[in-house]
Amino acid sequence: MARVGVFVCFCGANIADFVDVNEVVEETKKIKDVKFAINYKYMCSDPGQGLIKQAIIENKLTSVVVAACSPRMHEKTFRRAISEAGLNPFLLEIANIREHSSWVHQKDKKSATAKSCDLVRMAVAKSIANEQLHEISVPVTKRALVIGGGIAGIQAALDIADAHIPVVLVEKSPSIGGRMAQLDETFPTLDCSQCILTPRMVDVATHPYIELIPYSEVVGLDGYVGNYKVQIKKKASYVNFSSCTGCGACSQKCPVKVPNEFNLGHDKRKAIYSPFPQAVPNKPVIDAEHCLMLTKGKCGICKKTCEKGSIDYDMKDEIIEREVGAVVVATGYELYDASPYEEYGVGRFKDVISSLEFERMVSASGPTGGTPIRPSDGEIPKNVVFIKCVGSRDEAKGIEYCLKNMLHVHCKARHAATS
Amino acid sequence: MKKLTYFPGCSAHGTSEEFDHTLKLVMKSLEVELDEIPDWNCCGATSAHVMTENLALALPLRNLVLAETLHNDTMGIACASCYARHKVTKYELDKDPVLAKKINTTIDDGTYHGSVEVKSMLQFVYEDIGIEKIKSLVKKPLTGLKVACYYGCLLTRPKAITQFDSPEYPMSMDRIMEALGATAVPFDFKTECCGASFSISSSDVVLSLSGKILEYAKASGADMIVVACPLCQSNLDMRQPGVEKLFHVKLNLPVMYFTQLLALAFGHDQKDLMLGKHIVPVEKALAKIGKEPEKKEEIKSKKTVESEEAK
């Protein structure tokens, strides 16, 4: 048989001025399972908590409802109070008659009182159904997984590792650095992007608490809170990273040229390549899709060139497993494909490019060495038009939400174009 | 022989007779039999849908119900405005069966089932006939003719309802023209508003809106504008002398229906195109057919290719 106690708080004038707290008590007393109901000026104060404890013992209460402020404010306070009187702390239920009633219905005391009574009735019903819960301790694997080696993943990994917790950092491309490595300057300070990023990349590679797993992807994760097993696919790089010195002779001799993703196709890279000179780790990988040896079985120039014998055409993808207690997802963003916007000339004119393509052009490390050029004829443009927010808030053919930082991108690009 | 239910709309029997006439010539060449809906009525046009939703849906609904009695799977509509009204009606009623039932009670010509697909004639030619078939029927290629394809506001919009081509930069008519051998120039005003029915109430609005379209088409290097909408044709053609006066320009830009050019390319006699209906004379532009187009642009692009190779 449930025996519920209800404690209605005035919260000074916060509740009592707009809710008839006496009526709430009288109404509450009519509920069958309520054996005790009372109101008090400050229920969270020491005398208020004492009132609750005393009532629990004297009336042999089986659950407690406190009608007061939001549970975010004092749920913990009242849980502790009832446990001190011998009740399981999870048998407490809060009826939020302050934020949900008195504060929002200040012009209508009658309705606010009626609503408060309803909130209390609901809390009483729920408190009767509540079960005792007991806190347990679970061991947590002291190792974190960070997915993504962009600036967010790099900083997360460094912060965790600096606290002496081991980190597994998984990056899908051959090097960490992410989008920031492609940027020329940061907004709004116009600092050199590389100068902020590259030292941190080196920190990651040399940190004793960070295990960097490049050219790999997370393919599976199972387990429970604090105890996960993660499966990581190490993509075949066809280069033995432990013996490779990163001298770059293989890339120089490779006869295959393909569009360079890092510069969004505005120049070429080789089939065995490192994405950019400051890459970490600075080891090349073979692009199996374009390598002549791997596609046609003839060539083998890189293997002949490599003095360390690091090239291994027979390398296979490999699944490795790690145990971690926490996961940080820092997978970054993809560039929005603006091809539905023919009205802006996307796809129709070579000289309509994306902001990231422009960023690469104005970057000192970019395909044009820092000069924006027109892809159609290689000339320096006299005028540059910026189209902001392409695809933004366009339910018909774009993205329904606001892209939010287009203005920053535009301001920065404008500065780059004029300087 | 393929059969297509045909809804001409009021303009096809009046101001855009040449559209209706050449459409029939084209369909003959394409071996498509046009089944005109018996006793069809006005679509309601702008007047109905700005006044009452019920009437705006009931008028096209009656035509859709009558179309179902012909047992063809598709209904082709010549006029862009009629197309928009019928397409919107079908969209609204197919989405909401309760509304369909309610509107259905206002007519006594039968029950609506939603079994007939609604397409503009442009969409029918582009999707159901296809570019390959068109190419195979060309007897007189329109080589040397540069056209600016103008779609207006209704043929591809709103996208959720029309489900056809791009709402901002459509290319279907351009591709049809290219298939006939003509050159479709890049034309950024292809879906700008011509002023539509304000032609009657505030013709100054139409002069300014249509004027911009005409000027841009001229600047694009086109010999003529090609359209698939009777009101667009009438505004761009009939209002052109007014535009020339207002903007102090000489345009002399004929405005033809895409069906007229299809008919011409399919080998029908130029005399059969009802060219006498045009305000701006067409003959001079058509005389360019068969002559080599100016190759300025191509020479330039060739140069670029060479310089790229040199690099």
C-alpha cells in the first residue's frame, strides 16, 4: 500500500504569489494514496528538509513528491534529504510548479493553481509507480578513441593525452590535418592556418599517450558505457611505414598522374603520394585505383626506386581491435555539392568555383602558389563575384537549415581576393 | 501509333493558333495521335485561383475526369498556364482524397481516379519522345540558327509539383533545339517573369519585364527566342515594338514556338508554319539556316586547349 507525502514550496513569493499553495495542499489531500501534505516557505532550506525527513519517519511514507522548482535546481538536494530519512533516493518525484506554472501564468492565479494541482497529481501517480534504484560502479577502460584527425580531433586527442589518458586517433586519409590543412588563413584574425595546425600535428605524432592510426576507418563498435571494443580497418597502403623514411623518391619516379584531391583537382598528384609536404605521418601511400602495378600488373618503378624496400604490392586491408572507454566523433564536414544551382553557372562555366577551391588558390601552398586564376584560361581575374549561402535554407533543392558561417567564409575570401 | 490525350486551352484556338497547328504537324511526324478532350472547359487561369480555391480545382478537375474517359495514360497540355492549373489540381487531389471527393461533388461528369498523367507538350516531347527519336527524324537541320530558349515561370515550377527539369536553369528545350541542329545560346533569363497577364491590366509592367528578357536574349547573340508558352510568346512578340520605343533599342528578335522549329526541321514547308501570325517577322532569321554560324567562340576555346596542351 503506497503512502505518499507531498511537500509544496512557496519559494518565497516566487510560487506563493501566483499559485494558491494552500489550495494545492487541500486538493492534494483528496488523493487516495496521499497520507501527508504540507506547504512551507522554503522547502529547500534546512528546516524545510527537516520537515520532509520528520514526515517520512512519522508517517511511514513510501514515496515523496516535492512541488517546487525545476528538478535541475534541487532534485539532488531532496534526493539526499529523503535518503537521510531512510528512503531510496529514487522514490522522489518533483512537480515543477515554478518554471512550469507560477512563472509562466503570472496573470491568472486561478488557472495557475489548477495547473499546479494537476502537476502534483501526475507526480503522485508517477511516484507510486517508481521503483527503488541502486547505484553501481562499473570499471571504465582508461583509453579514448578519437575518430577524425582534423583540427577538432587533433585538439581533442592532445587534451585527453595531456591528462595522461591514452588516445587512439583514427584518420581515414593518409595524413592528419583535415580541412584546416587546406586553409590559407583563419577567420577573423587572419593567422596563418598552417602555423597553428602543423605544430599540433607533430605533437600528435610524438605524444607518448597517442596512438595515431592513419589511412584507417572505424568499421565497428560494440560494448557498453565505458567499455567499448572498436574495430578499425587499416586500409592497405602498400608501403611499410616502419621502414619507410619518407624520402619521396618513389613519388618523384611514379609515372601516373591523377587529379589531386587536396587541391580539389586543380593540379595533379602521383599514384604513390603523400597528400601535402607537411603531412603527418610523412609516409606515402599507393592509390590502388590508379597504380599501374596494382591495376595492370606492370610498372613496379616505385619498388625499384625504394632503397629501404618498403613497397609491398601484396599488402591487404587489415582489421585491428582496440578497447576504449570513451569515443570522440570529430568527423568534420563535406563540401556542399552546388551542382543543382545551374543558375549560378555551377558546372556550366569553368570559372565558377567553390570557396574551398578559391581557398586553395590563394594559399601559398596551393596549386597556383597563392594567386587566384581563372581555370578556363589561367588568367588572373579582374573581378571576383562571391555568391554566399548557396543551398542554404532552400528546401526545394538545397539544405533546409542555415549554413551559419557563410559570412565568415565570404569576408575572409574577400580579404584574400583584395590583398 | 501512340495516343496522347490533348488539352489545347483557349489560346490554342485563338492567339496561339500557330502553336496548335504546328504541334499537330509535329505529332503527325512523330506518329502520335492527338485525342482532344471532348467538351473541355477553361482551366480557370489566373482569375479562378486568385478568387476561390474550390473553383480553381473544380474547373481542371472536370477536364481531368473527361480525360480519363479517353483511356490514354498521358494528357499533354499546350498552354503553360493550363498545364500549371491541371498539374496543381492533380497534385492537390492525389495528395488529399478527402478534398478530391469534396471537389468531385461540384461536378456531375463522373468520378476522378487520378489515372491520367499530366504533362506539358515540352515535357512530353522531351521525355516520352526523346532526343534520339527527334534526331532520327530531322530532314532539314537548323544549322546556323542561334536560339535563346525561354521557359517562363510555369513549365518547370514549383519543382515539387512539376517534377520536370530544373526550376532555375532548365535545359530540355535547349537540348531539343541542339538535336535539331540549332545552337542554343547560354541564356540566364530563361525563367524570368515576362509579366504574364499584366499585359492587359498594367502593360507598362510587361514592357519592363519582357524588355529585360528581350535585351538579354539579344546580348546573348540569339537570332530568335524559342518558347513553349502562348502568353510568353504574345508578350515577347506583341510588346516588342513597345519595348523598342521605351528602351530606345532595336531588337528585331522573332519569338517562335518550339513546335514551329520542330515542324520545320522535320521537313514541313515553311509556308505551313503560320508565320503570318507573328508581329516581329521571322523570315530573316530563318534565312540563316544552312549558313555557317560565326565561329568566334570555338576558335577561342581551341586556343585554350592548345595552350593547355603546351603546358
